[in-house]
Amino acid sequence: MVIQARGDFAVVVRPGGQPWEVPLRRLSPATEYHCRQLDALANHVAYQRRGEEHTR
């Protein structure tokens, strides 16, 4: 997901929360497949984090 645009770059963030910069020309709209994959990854990360909270 794009969280900020800076000139020719965008700051994007992974479902796990890790941001990074990418050139705007490298971005394209997500397909339905990409959206499903990102949703699945976000659910997996959330599941992992819930598991970490229970082991503390």
C-alpha cells in the first residue's frame, strides 16, 4: 500500500509493516489476484503476531 509520495518516489508498506521507497514508475494498480495475496499475507502476519502475544 502506498503511504506517501515524494517527488519521483513513493513510500509503500508491506502487510507486516515494513516501509520502503520505490520509484513511482515501477508501481502499477493491483490486480484482483494481488489484492487476494496481500489480504492473505496480512491475515498471516496478524495470526503470527497473535501467537507471539500468547507466548510472552
